[in-house]
Amino acid sequence: MRSLLPVFASLLLGAWGARADRYHPRDAAGRAAAINRAETSSAFWTSEAQEAIDERLKRTESVKKARNVVMFLGDGMSVPTLAAARTLLGQRQGVTGEESKMYFETFPTVGMAKTYCVNAQIADSACTATAYLCGVKTNSGVIGVNANVRRNDCAASTDSGTHLRSIAEWALDDGRDAGVVTTTRITHASPAGVFAKVANRTWEFNAQVEEHGYDTERCPDIALQLIHKHPGNKLKVILGGGRRNFLPNDVRDEEGSRGSRTDNRHLINEWKQDKLDRGVTHEYIWNRDQLMQANNSLPDYLLGLFESSHMQYHLESNLETEPTLAEMTEVAIRSLSRNENGFFLFVEGGRIDHAHHDNLVHLSLDETLEMDAAVARAAELLSEDDSLIVVTADHAHVMAFNGYSLRGNDILGPSRDLDDHGMPYMTLSYTNGPGFRSHVNGIRPNVTAENGYSNGALAWESHVDVPLDSETHGGDDVAVFARGPHHSMFTGLYEQSQLPHLMAYAACMGPGRHACTSAAAVPVPVAFFTLFVLLTSLFIQ
Ligand SMILES: *[C@@H]1O[C@H](CO)[C@@H](O)[C@H](O)[C@H]1NC(C)=O
Ligand SMILES: *[C@@H]1O[C@H](CO)[C@@H](O)[C@H](O)[C@H]1NC(C)=O
Ligand SMILES: *[C@@H]1O[C@H](CO)[C@@H](O)[C@H](O)[C@H]1NC(C)=O
Ligand SMILES: [Zn+2]
């Protein structure tokens, strides 16, 4: 039944004429909903449900040890973002969209994670990275240290008792390999959770630490930690943006941008030297062609920095020079798969968050779909039998999916509804952020009459209620999707800091309980004792 949907949809498109798009919205009142005839029959929904039951009954769950673990993190990928992105995905394929699913939405287990931090009701990406990578909740703005460290407290962070170990370190200790891939600067909060211990997330390069009068010997910046400290210097694959934090400020990078370091250190050269000293093959790359070449002959260690700062939004990027998240993910997996013991890989779709902060909803949804494509690529390359894939977000945003639009309404267009003054409003609008427009005589302006809207400009900001330079995060729970060994451990509602413990359980590594020991068999002394009790009770009777 499901596979016929596109057919019905195209029939319906014929009837509906050229599908309305965001640039030429149709008159809402005159428009009929894009009804799929099959859906008017009760049998359609009953058989849809029965098929879903069959599918669940056929499902198996590998109880093997998860040799490989890939964690995908959509930064700021709230639950409404998922619903809107899947609708956009469907609409791009010419169907109504609401019924579509992103690839990772087909995973067998879905759970919910609570995102608050030790001192914050609404989280930032630093305390959450610490939670979902190191397994401990902490203070907003700090990474890889526990809540005894206040933000900016260099002294407190030098106490190794506050330091946390990430799941990448657990994997390395177990003889596996580890890697990190992101679309942001590699020194940004989420990827830094893999390798850094720092009292202020903005300490990405030396001057940010020194600005507070602190010494980078005591409190090393995040870039320095990646190149010289454990576990950063053991990561086999490092792919993302952020070149400038590794270069002196009088050096221009391959694309002409200046470095940001004021300590005259060229950390990319230092990385190369470190690998030379250790006698391992290595390659530093900065564009897509080089990534494709590296894919053909993989070095032991690969460092790819594709932009001076964050990588470009996929819809705005030059696809010739800049790799996609799916391409980076594929090369990372092919590289790490060479270790028979397995690996841990962290992949971040980091700019879903940035676009939301700027109220650029089209870009945010597209970045979400780009991450979905990366998940699909990973799932193709890795067996469900021995590789665990977990997809989640760090925190929510305040984008609302609102109004009473008809089925199939352009997800990037206005609601069918009008406000109390008859003015249109967008189906995807924000509570706050830079997209505020002043009201005239108490009446909102008509945003659909703006040039940016009618041109479909990617830089067009959806409207907001509260004016703010940057839209804020949201305090809602985030979804967790899991596929592979022990995926059902990820069901339910739980603290975000449980995530690395659950992954480590499935992979049988790190501290705490492991699936391999607890699920394999009852421990021998317990079994023996039980037998003993059974036998004695028989004798006593
Ligand atoms: C963190 O460091 C940045 C850069 O030095 C600084 O602007 C910011 O105020 C610091 N945060 C706090 C809470 O002190
Ligand atoms: C990497 O190489 C493999 C094997 O040769 C090939 O199948 C794959 O398409 C390549 N990946 C990319 C992103 O080019
Ligand atoms: C808002 O602008 C659109 C596009 O120009 C126009 O079709 C619509 O009539 C306007 N509505 C109001 C209430 O001004
Ligand atoms: Zn953010």
C-alpha cells in the first residue's frame, strides 16, 4: 500500500495542477486540501496498521556485542524540526509530505532524552555534549569536566578529579579506533565533547584563554588539546571546519583566510610532525577532491579542515570544493572499519542549530535532511548485526509548527489561517530571534509580501514574536533513534547523560555494566548457589 503513495500523489498532482510553491502561494481560501483518495477508505488505515504490526513482529534484535558505534547528533534538532523536515522531504519528492519518513525515523527504537543541565533549565551545546559523550551532566558552557567547575574557572578545571572521560576514550582503551566528523568548526562545543576538558567553550584558540589572564599551559585551548592531548591526538579521523584556530594570525590558509592564533603556533604542521614522529601514515586535506583521493588510499590518520570557520550550509555551498556530511561520514567509516576490534564515530549535523538561531528555517530543515542522508550512508556501510547507530539531538529550539493548514500545504509557506487582522503567518514561525518585524498601528506586516519571501531567498527570516539578536534554544525533550545490537535499551524517557552508558553497555566497553557479561549467562557462583538451594529444598521435602 505504502509503495503506491507516490502514484496516488502524482495522480493528485495532475488534478491539482502545477503544485503551489512557496514563491507563488495560492489563495488559501480557494485551495482544496491535497487529499489522497486511498486515505478516505478505512481499509487503508487498518491495513497500514496491520502492516506495521507485522513489521514489528518480524523485527529481530541482535544481542551480539556492538563492535562499532556511530552516534549522529543533530545540533538543535527539536521534535518539531523532525516533523517539518520529513514534510519537506516528501514535498521535494512531489507528495503531500506529512506521511513521509526520514531514513532514521524508520529505526526500530525511539526514546526521549531530558536535556536540562546541572545549573540550567535550558541547555547549551557544551553541557549537553558532556552529557551525551561523557555520561555526566554538568554546568552550561563547560566541556568534559563535571559541575564542580563553573564556567570560566580555569583553576578548578586543572583538578584532574573534575575531568571526565568520553566514550571515545572508552573505545580507545578497548583497542578500538575513534573519529569525529562535523559541519561546524572542529573546536566547536559538540565535537569538543569527544576530546576536550575545558572551563569555557569559547576557548577554541589561545587568545580566548589568555584574554582572561589564564595560561594555556594550565588551561590549554580546544585546538591545542585536539592536536596534543589524549584522546584528541589518538583520533584516526578528524573532519570538519575551523582551520583558523590551528594557524598563526599572520598565516593565510589555502583559501586565503587568516589564522586566529596569537602564539605563533602552526598546529596543522605540529599534527603532521607528531604523526611523523610516531611513524604512522597521515594526511592533512582541505578540499573535497583531496577527500575523494584519501578515500582511495586511506592513511592511518586523516585530518580534514574544509573551511576557515564553520562549513557552509549545504544549500549555499560549492559542492565541488566542499564535501557533504554523507561523504565525510563514508570516508570516516571506511577508514575506521580497518580496525577489527571496531570503532566509535561521532558525526554532527552542526548547522541545524545555526540556521534556527538566525530564523532561517529552510536552511535548518535542509541541514537536517543532509544529516539524514549521512545516516542512510552509514547504515548502508554497517551491518545491523554488529553496528549500533544512535541518532539524537542535544537540545531543542523554539520553532513552532503551527496554524491549521490543509494537508499537503507547502511546509515553507504561510498557514491557511490568518491572524486576527487578516494577516498571513508562517506555518513554521519562531517564538523569538532576529526575524521580528515592528507592528504598524498594532497590526503585523504582511510577511508574504516581502521580496525576500517571494524570491525564495535562503536568507529570508521567518517571523518571530520576541525580538532577539539570536533565537534561543528550547527546553523540550529530544528524540533518540537506535538501530543495531541492543537497540531496545534506548526506549523510554531518560536523562541525556545515560546515552554513552547505554552505548557502552551495547558495545561492552567502558565502565559499568556490559551486555556481554550480563546477558550472556548467569554468573557461575550465582548459578551454583541456585542449584544448591534447589537440591537442598528437594532433599528437605
Ligand atoms: C568565556 O570566554 C569568552 C572568550 O574569552 C568570554 O567572552 C566569555 O565572557 C567567557 N564566559 C564567561 C561566563 O565568563
Ligand atoms: C570511496 O571508495 C569506495 C570504494 O572504492 C567507493 O565505493 C565509494 O563510492 C567512495 N566514496 C566516496 C565518497 O567517493
Ligand atoms: C499579503 O501579501 C500577499 C502577497 O503579496 C497578498 O496576496 C495578500 O493579499 C496580502 N494580504 C494582506 C492581508 O495584505
Ligand atoms: Zn545553539
